[in-house]
Amino acid sequence: MTNESCLMQPLRQPSPGERIGVIADTHGLLRPEALEALEALEGVYRILHAGDIGDPDHLDALAHIAPVTAIRGNIDRGPWAEALPATANVMIGSLRIHMIHDRKALQADPKAEGWDVVISGHSHKPGIEETGRTLWLNPGAAGPRRFRLPITLAFLWEEAGHPCAMIHPLLV
């Protein structure tokens, strides 16, 4: 299921000041195509990385585009990774966003917590669905190809008080 509020009219491309870039599962490979997508059309104003970063230098590269909030994924090891939280709650505009690497590990009720968006990675499968008032977003994997899954990231924005998202395939 997708966000019906975004589907009631043709999907509007958010303006640069509205776009949040969402990326996950780079696994040590920060593709130039991912950087280009995040910088295109005057770029994003915030980047959320949902874990499995693989290389701390990639967070610095992303930070040259926009401020970054990142969480630790299951492959992230070492002192740099230990400094990252396993989950994060972020308020961007009026959107209350919860980030967790593996959606299956979520033990809280998003509705009870008041989260508008839950972002996860881990599966490498891009997806957008809505349950109740919560938008679930998995940007897919922007790093090495896994099986026959596409290489993707996502954009998130707020429209008429509701979260909207779109998956952006990377042509690699």
C-alpha cells in the first residue's frame, strides 16, 4: 500500500528545500550515481542513512551535500560504528521519523510512539507502504548489487501535512 494522500493527484516533485535524501546499505560502496542523485536539482537539505554504511568516510562525503543522520547497521563495526546509534528519532519539519536498520527488530508501536515515518534498510528491497498514519520507507540498497534487486535510494518530503516518498532507481 502506498501513501494515498500523495496519489490523489499526480506526484509533485518536491522543491529542493523540501527533499530529504534517504539511503541505506551502501556496504562500503558509495556510488557516484548516488551522490549525483542527492545533488541533482539543487540537492537535498538533509540525508538519512539507514545503516550498513561500511566506510565512515562515506558519511563525510554525504555531509558535503547536506547534514547527515546515520544509524549503525549489522555490518558496521569498529569504534566509528560504535559511535552511531542503533536507532534514531528525528524531527524534520513536522515529520516525526524513526530510523532502524532492520524493520523486523522494531519492538515499538509506531502509532503509540507518534511516528509519521519509519525508515529501515537491511533487506535491500525498496518499498513504500502506509499502515494507518505511518509511512514505512525502505530506500533499498545503494551499494553493491544483491541478487537481482535494483540499486536505489529514496526521497522523502511532507505534503499537506502528510509524509510522501518516492524510490529513485540508480542507473548503474
